[in-house]
Amino acid sequence: MTFRRDLYGPDHEAFRDTVRAFLAKEVAPHHERWERNGVVDREVWYSAGRQGLLGPAVDEEYGGG
């Protein structure tokens, strides 16, 4: 038996696509170095914030996504 998953709508799928693209471009190329050094570059956090990937539950008026 196969269950149809319709829990998520177009907005959620668009967000997932954005996250996938961000990870492929901004995270994956640097992951090994970050693991080796034990630290993630600060710039990736700034980049994630600029893309609206941080603080999605925080109201925009307070700087959230």
C-alpha cells in the first residue's frame, strides 16, 4: 500500500529547493575542511541569513525570515 503525502504545499517545496541549492553551493564544497578544522566559517551563517534561511519562526519586524 502506498500513501500519498500531501502534507506540504508549494511554499514548503520552494523552501526545500532553496535549502538544497544553498547547501550544494555554500556548504558541500567546504564541509570536509570545516570537519577537519572543527569550525564552520562565519560567512556561511551570514549567507544563510541573507537568503532567509535563519529564524523562520521569528517575525520579520524582529529580523526573522
